[in-house]
Amino acid sequence: MKTAELRRMRRNQFAVLNGLLIIGLFLFFIIMNMYTISIAHFFLFLGIFVLTQGIFGLMKGDSTKSIIPIVEKVAIYEKQKMGKEWYKHRKVSYGYNIVLSGILFWQSYINWGYEDNIFQVDMLFMVTMFCFLLLLSNISLILHNRKVDGAASEVEFKGYTWKVNLLAIILGIVFAMMLLITILILVL
């Protein structure tokens, strides 16, 4: 793939993924302002959404099909570059979605039955969380894209999945610590 075409594809990828995150956030705010939703129902909905993503992803196998054309184009390109590691990376990601859905279902179960446990949107907290999420997802995407675009052969991806997962765990711990500090600052 030519450099100009690759840059255009990556730019479109960033625009679409960030656009989807922003649209998702606006829909979240609209729904939260229109309806009174308990925390248990919120976690239940998120659990179902994440579980559905994980199951559909695993069912797709090594297919690159997507309803969003740029996502399909990126998947085809990365599958050609990464080889077997591409499928392993996707499989592990969808497995994490299933594990995360279990955690969300557990949270829903714990909060079930408390009528006064209504989900309330704190704008400062939500905007802060959204900025962290956007920052982490973009950094992750930049690092992944540099690795994929800079690789000359499949051999360079050997062990890529476990290295990326180790980095994700470390970033997750840092994100959790920042979240905890933010919550403590807002509560106190």
C-alpha cells in the first residue's frame, strides 16, 4: 500500500473511531437525561452490549467483514501484514470482552434491588472519564498502527499479542489509579 493511501486510511480510521466514541457519549448523556436508570440496569445493559460484541467477534473468526467500510479496509490490510498474529490478537480481544461482560453482570447483580441506587450523571466526572478514555484509545491506536505500518514481515509480530496485553494491563492499572484519585478528589 502506498504511503499516501496508508495515511488517508489511518486518518479515516481515527476519524471514524473517535466519531463513534463521541456519538456514543452523546447518546449516553441523552438517554441518562431522558430516563431514570438504576445502576443495576446500567451495568446489565453494558454487560449485554459487551457480551454481544465478544460473541459476534468470536463467531466471525478470521473474517474481515464490517458494516463500516473503513474498519473492513483496515482489517484486510492488518490481516495481510500480521498474518496469524492478527487472528490471535482479535481472538484475545474478544475473549476480554466476554470476561468484561461477566464483571459487568456481576456488578449488575450486586446492585440489583436497591431502588434508591439511581445512576446520576456528574458532568465533570463524565467529561474527565471521557477524555481519559479518548486519550488512552488514541494512544493505543497510534502505537498499534506504528507497529503494523512499520513492520516489514510477519516475523516481526511474533509475540505481539502478549506484549500488547501486558502493556494494556499496565495502562489499565494506571488508568484505574487515575480514576481512583479523580473520584477521591470529586468526593472530598
